[in-house]
Amino acid sequence: MIPSLLILAAELIGLWLLSRRMTQNIYISLFLLTKSRPGAVSFLSVLFFPGTVIHELAHLFTAEILGVKTSGLTLVPEGLENKEVRTGSVSIAQSDPIRRAVIGIAPIFVGLAALAGISYFLTAELSGVPLFGALEQYNNVPIVTIILGYLLFAVSNTMFSSPEDMDGFLPVAVVVALVATALYVVGIRISLTDPVLMNLQDFFTAMATNIGWVVGLNVLIFFLSKLLIIGVEKVTKRRLVTQ
């Protein structure tokens, strides 16, 4: 189980490093081609819409559960003519550091839970186990597999918390790590039975495989979009400078 877990962790780190750069490259490519900032942002919003919904609702529901007031939920792009654009947002009232940290990182854990569910169904589909009856194919096109693959891509690229979301998280993480270390030192352990370990092994292996495909797709899109940017800049003699 440990090797699969380590591979999955490495893939998630790689995905975190790639996702924003890939998204930025897609935006620059579209902007150079269309000369329309609203059009480029709107395309990205549609492309990642399922992940944006999960991300913002994770903030919203976690805040409500913890008793922190929320308002202003939006799932459409804001500030299309400004430098900073948000494809979704939710306003959260001030709270103590612990609740703020939990609310900030909620999309990561909710996203991982969503990826686990998507991964389960996608693995079954790829293994030839039909789960959705008549919806499986249309004219020999594996509709369900395509939809699940798209959801895996959209959710995995939008589940990471922004720097603003992570504000104040580090001190809380240090405290939690110290408490966990103390519990381990005094001999408190979590033991799992062999059947549970086997199921976890299968789960992490499937997750690592599916997330690996997403990482590979991100790398491909990153380099293709980079080549497209270079080509368009040479042809149009226009260059978009980003900060």
C-alpha cells in the first residue's frame, strides 16, 4: 500500500505544480488567438465548471457546518476586464484560525473524495463492467467513460486551495503535526485488518493510475499550448506579458 500511496502523493504534488501553469497557457493561447479576454476566461470557466462548483461548495458547506456565516456565492467569472479574474467565489466571515484553516483546505479533501468516487466508476468502466445501462454508448462512442474522464480532469485541476484560502493554515498544520507526533510517541496507533489493507491497496492503485493519466494529459496540454503560444506570437508579432 505504501508504494501506491507515495506514487499518488507525488502525482498530486505534480498536478498542483502543473495545473495553474497549464491553465495559464490555455488562457494565453486563447487570448492571442481571439484577442478577447472575456472569451478566453469564459472558455476556461466552462471547461472547469464542475470542479469550480465542487470547490466553492466545499468552502460554503464547511463554513456553514462550522458556524461561520457565508454570502455571495457565485459560480460565474467575475472581473472579466480586470487583471485578476475569479471563476467562482464565496464570501466567508471572519473566524478563528482553526476554522479558517479548515474552511480554506476543504476543497482539497472534498475534491479527493470526489476523485475517489469518479475513479471507482471509471475503473469499473475501463474494466468492462457496465454501470449505467443504456447510457454506456452511443454509436460505439463510450459516453460514460468520456464523461467520467472529463470530470476527473476538471475536478483534479480545480481542487487545490488558492494562496488566499491557505492564509493562516501553516500554524494550524504545525500544531496538528505536533499533536500527531506526540500521540505516536506515547504509543497510540491505528491498526488495520488485512482485508481493509487489501482494499486500500486496490483503492490507492486505481487512484494513482487515474490521476497519472490526468498528470500526463496536463503535461501534454502544457507543452502543446506553449508551442501554440510561441507560434502565434511569431505570426502575429504580439506578446502577452503576464505577472
